[in-house]
Amino acid sequence: MILDKQNMLSEAQVVTASAVSTNTIDLGVARDIGAGEELSFFITVDETAVSAGATTVEFQVISSAAAALTSPTVLGGSGPIAKAELTLGRKVIELKVPRAALLAQPIGQRYLGVQFAVLVANLSAGKFTVGIAADFDDKNKIYPTGFAIT
């Protein structure tokens, strides 16, 4: 997987309640993201999701007219994922957004981001990293940052 710092939407973002990504991608600048191809968003679990309830989290790719990602349009999503599946070191979650979805979004939707929809009960712990990858290789295990080899 080839990563670009400009395409990182969240980096070990703490998510306890529904929220949007800490970063956005401005589609108004002179560039073409994923020319002719689906956009591949990846999500890694950097801290196991913990909740007292039967919580699920849905990861949604969104666009908005506002940089704060308010009043978003949902372009694609993972569907609800149970907290028991959101454990540190789990396989990377991949979301594909067809190019047509970006082209069909309402006029004025300049910013691209991710929404974390926490359903049923809030989390007491959970961190996620989200970005766009140029290519996606799920053969390798992804490890959290900051680990030491002794």
C-alpha cells in the first residue's frame, strides 16, 4: 500500500461517539483524485473499540460543502461493524467509492472526508486511522505505529 500524507483523513483518531475525520481533502484545488479509478479508502484499528453496550461503528465516506464536513452527503460505507470485530491488529477495512459517486454528488460538495457513525452506545475507547491508498495490498499484516522491536 502506497500512502501519501496529503491523503490521510485520520491518524489514530480517538472515536467515542459519532464524529467526522480530523482532516479533509479539498476537491476544489486543481487536481484529480483517482483519475478514472475507484477510490480505495483504508481503515486500520489503532486501539480496540470498547463499549458497555452492543455498539457498532459504520465508516462512511462523505462529501460536504463545508471544510468541517457538516451536512454531508454519504458516498459509500462499510455497513455497521460490531465492536467485537474492531480489535487492534484486525485486517484492514477497505472501502471502495466508485468514481461515478464522486461525479454524481451534489454541486458544491468541495470537501471529502470520513464519518464515524457510532450506533447503539458510545465507545469508551477506540482509535482509527483512515486514508486513501493508491493501491491496496491486503496480504500484509498492518501494525500500529510506535511499537518497539527488542
